[in-house]
Amino acid sequence: MTAVVSETEETTVLLVDDNPQNLKVLYETLKDKGYRLLIANDGEKALDLAHRHQPEVILLDIMMPELDGYQVCQRLKADPVTSDSAVVFLSALDDVQAKVKGFSLGGADYISKPFQAQEVIARVKTHARVIRLERELQARNRQLENDQARILNAISEGIYGLDAGGNIVFANPAAALIMRSPVEELIGRNFFKLHMAACGDESALLPVQATCQQGVAENQRDIALRRADGSSFPAEYRSTPKLEGDTLYGAVVVFRDITTELENEQELDAARELVQEQRDQLAHASRLSTMGEMAAGFAHEVNQPLTAITNYARVAKRMMAKDTLDRELLQETLDKIEAQSHRASEIIRRIRRFMKKPATGKEVLSVPALLEDTRQFAEVDMRNNEGGIEVTVDDSLPEVLADPIQVQQVALNLIRNALEATRGTGSSIPVEVSAALCGSGCVRIEVRDHGTGLPEGAEDKLFLPFYTTKQDGMGIGLSMCRSLIQAQGGDIGFERPEDGGARFYFTLPVAGAAADACGAD
């Protein structure tokens, strides 16, 4: 909204003439127009009144003794307090040279004697309004500059104003603080020579240089800036071109010292590595614990082929002791020995693969093969052999990207929990393991049991460390499962089927899908 400025409100007009009659005429002409009128009959008094009252308009006679109007005008314009006053010359001289001289000294207008009342009123009104508007605009500009200065002084980031050559024309206090140099010592220095280390490739543009020379905005992080004392620090900066129309006048650079930030990031990265290392160690410890619980089952499973090998070897020895050797029967017996040794070797291979710490990280995996391997592994446990495991996998299931050891650990944990829950109710229904495509980016693997189900309120606590529904449980299994699945970029949870029991599920990203395709909502 544009403010309406009154041309008479608080408007001061100074009348200067050595002729009392002229002053009287001017006074009478303007006295009822709402102006504050001041009168001076010589140059010195005029200068004094003007300095003290700062009139908007000065009606100034040219032909005066001692100080003439030209000299008074010259001194008025030299004084910052009165330089913006509108000087209107009064003179009987009507030649062009007199007017040109008056305008060259800063005069705003010219009124010839004898005065015409309407002309005087109109010209005073016009100049008073102009000066009022100019002063109001200047006051607003000063206020804006003060506000801007306060804002710039309060900002913790350093700010430079550069010309097209990279010379510093403005620096805020934060810039001085970061650069450890007073503002007045920064102004006038070249930004690139002062703050940029020597560049090996002279043809390459330095940071900010493209903004100053080509008007290209930049935003870079971890750039080395040099202080005035020669020390350096890592900085993040944003540079914006200073444009007026299509003309480039330099750049505005906003920067900050990120030394502490980088140190914190390094500490955070180190902490993440430590957490990952501890997670891997805990996962390995969990697998060792599982192996301890399944040791009897593995011993029984390995003992079966070893016993068969022993028995077949005894048969072979008896056959060889006979007078007539049945080569065909002996070959068949040796084949059975070989088959049983392969069986024992396969059991040991699965144990070793499950026990080792992952070394290769994520791989492209076949879900059916992984689940079948896990099923065979779970059925070795003698306690769980009382139940069965059924695996159902969609034939068109795509491969997934995950760590095979960690995924198998999760699947085995859920299957063993399901077998235990089913056996606890005396049910003979097998545990159901299934896998299917979920959306376009992930595979969902489910483990369904027919046990007693989960208690109400378990949703909020089931995957928390040390929470368990088992009488002798430690409460780290499901918590570890969640940690392992989240590390694969998947999600884990459970559902309550309408016909009882529990259904646990986890998701894995399809190989080549987006990283967050299976993450928790």
C-alpha cells in the first residue's frame, strides 16, 4: 500500500531575502497554506536556520550582500544535514546563464521577480511534496538497511558479497569470526587469493569462480578454505550470482565451518560400524546357541549314516572272506557306503555353512533352495522331528538380494518356534512355510503354526529385546530376527489367523528392485 504524503503537514519553508518587502510578500502568499515559515534576511542566518530546522523548501534570493544566493546554495548542498532541501532561486535576473549557474550548484527551480502568487504557491507545493517523499523513502531505506544489518549480524553463517573479480565488498561479523580476521581487513581483499589454496590445474575453475564469472549458482560441501593466518578448515558453501537484469555483478557466498560436523559424522560412522560388528557377533552367538540346542539332533542324524557305513563295511568284509566273491553284490554294498558318506558329509556341510560368520555379504538368492535347505536343517533337531514342515513356494518367484546365512538364521528361528508351539498343543498339523511375490519389489516369506497363538498385547513388545512368551526363553531370538531382516532392507511381523495359531512373516527385496521396496511402513 502506498502512503499518502501531505505536502503541508510538518512542512517547513525557509524564506531568504535581504529585501523586507519581498519577504513580506512571500510570507503573505504562503502564510495560510499550512506551512511552517522561517525568515532570514542574510546568508549566514539562512544557513543557521536551515541547519537547525532542515526545511523541505528554501526560497533563496540570489542578489544579497556578503553571501549571495549562489554561495549559500553551495554551502547548503555541502552540508549533509541540508543537502536534500529543495533550493528555489529568487531573482530579477532572467538570463539563461544565471539559471544554468543556479542549477549547476544544486538548485531545484527558479522563480523570477516580481513574484506571481499562484506560481510561488504551485512551485512550493510541488517541491515540498517531492522532498517529503524523498525523505520518507530515505528513512525507509535506512530502516531496511538497519534491519538487514541486524539480520546479517545475527546469522551464524559467514556471508561475503563479491564483485565480478572475486573481490570482497561485504563481510558480516560471522565471516570475520570464522576467518579470524576483522571485517575491515577482509573488505577489499580477493576471495580466491585470500581463502583458496593453490590449485594444481590453473585452467580449472576454483569454487565460487563460476558464480562470479558465469552466473552459475554453486553448492558444495567439504571444501578446504584458508584463513588469513594460513590455517585451513573444511567448509560448506552456497554461492548465488548477483544479477541486475542480464548484468552480472558478482556473487553472494554463504559458508560455514563444518569441522565439528565432520568429526561427529566420523564418530557416528564408527559407532555404526561398531553396532554392525556387535550385531554380527550377537547373530553368530545366537547361531551357536541354536546349534547347542540342536546338538543332540545333529549327533543322531550324523550317527545314522556312520552306523550304516560301519554295517555295510562289515558286510563287505564277510563277502570278501567267502571263497566265491559276488562282485555285483559287493559293488552294491560299496555304493551304499558311498551314499551314506555323502549323506553324513551333507549334514556336516549344512552345519558348517550355518555356523560361519557371513563374509561375502548380500547375494542373489533362490528362495526355494534356501527354504528347502532350512527345512532339512530344522528337521535334524530330534525334539522337532515329532512335527512336520511343509514348504510351498510360487514357481514364478523371483530371486532376492540378501545375506544367505542371516536369512537362513531367521527362517530357522521362526520354523523351530513354530514346531515348538505346534507340539505344545499336541497337534500333528505340520508347520506351513510359504513364499510369494508381494507387490513388485519384494518377496514375502511366511511361517504358520497351529499352536496356542500369541497373547493379547504382544504386538508392542514381541520384537523387543528380552521379551519372551516362553518359560525358559531369553527373549533375544525375535529381536535378533528383526535386526537381521531390517539389515536386508526388509520388514518382519506377525498375524493372528482366524482359526488359531500364529503366522510370522518377513520380506526380502527382489534382486534389482529399489532399496526401500520392502522396508517397514
